[in-house]
Amino acid sequence: MKSPEQIEKMRETGRVVARALQAMQDASAVGVTLKEIDAVGAGVLADAGATSPFLNYHPDWAPTPFPGSICASVNDVIVHGIPTDYALADGDLVSIDFGAVLDGWCGDSARSFIVGTPRPGDQDLVDTTKAALDAGIAAAQVGNTIGDIGYAVQKVAKKARLGNLEDHGGHGIGTEMHMDPFVPNEGRRGKGMRLAPGMVIAIEPMFIADGRSDYRHDDDGWTLRSSRGARAAHWEHTIAITKDGPRILTAL
């Protein structure tokens, strides 16, 4: 639980995250490498006096610390893509997940977009995944539950016949990037932890175009791809639960 003053501090961190994501999307063009985009995000952090919660992050399941300030996931990569020397091509579907730590408080957000000319169906995938995020946020009302959020996200995926990465999802966030509770992308109405003023969580749907939810990991142990090469999209915001409704902390 966070006080109103602590939530304001998290809002300042969230503004840094939002500025960085916008700057990285603006810099994304044909021929630009993922490492160059990573450098743009790192530059925004440096200018703000913030640091990256991603760089050198090493959870128990990962073979090595994460080597970048962004997760850069292209085309069939769903999440956790490592920023490499790969140069963006016309029509690439790019998802960037980004975080910041400022004055001890974390922010975390992700967005998907298309470089150049979209392939058929890609913009619908991006837009539908964003709509699922919006639905999840709308369900994040005082008195509702974590299950209500997951149900709202899942409902959008099912209606659009998209794969839903149900065993991954959002999380609590505060002085650490990943905290309790887990916020899954599927759920049952009225089930799970009840939402109360002062809670801060990240909601992050990840949808796959072919309607399947299975995936595989690359040899790097981080990169997670759709199992059959289908395109994927990822959206995320950090939000505060307030008596006046959900407040997005990572919006511009």
C-alpha cells in the first residue's frame, strides 16, 4: 500500500518512463538497430537522474543478467527480447518494455507499434492488445478483484480469437519492479485479492495473432517467442488504485 505522497513520487518515475517510450518509438525507423533504440532510452534515464531496473536484472530462472535497458521484442518475439544489432526492417512489429527507478520508486510500461508499412492484421493486433489493457485498467476499481482484471483482459482476447499469454502477466510495483500480487491475463470475476486504495500494480496483456498461447525460449534464456512464428503485441501501464478510479502513472 502506498500513501498519496508515495504515489506522486511514482507518478514522477512514470513520466520518465513515458517520455522514454515516446522517444524510442520516434527513433524507430528502417535501418535503426535495437541497440540504438536502447541507447535512446538509456539517455532519457540519464537526463532524468534515473536508473534502469532492467539492466543487469537477474531473476533465479534466467541464466545471465539482462544486458539492456529495454526489452525489445520484434515480430514473433512476445516479451523479453534482448536489444541486439538487429536493424529494423519495413513492416516490423516492435514491442518495447521499459522501466525506470527514480528516488527509489519504480515505473514499468510497454507499447507496441509498427515500423513503416504494416502487414495485414498487424495494426489490428496492436490495437486489440491496447484495448485489452484499457479494459483491464477500467476493471481496476476499488472493491473489484485481481480476477476481475484478468477476466476483462481475457474477454478481449477471446472475442478477437487471439492467443493470450495467460501464465505471464502484470505485477505489484513500488520500491521494487516486481512485487506481489501477480496480475494474470485471465481470471474469474470476483476471485483473487480485492483491490483497495493505495495499491499500485502493472497490467500487461500479451496477445498472439494465431490464437495459440504456447511459446518457446531462445537459447539466450530470455527471449520468448510464439511457438509457430506468429506475430505478438504487448502493452503495459503502471496504475494506482484510488477511490476516484484507476490512475495511470506511466502516461505522458
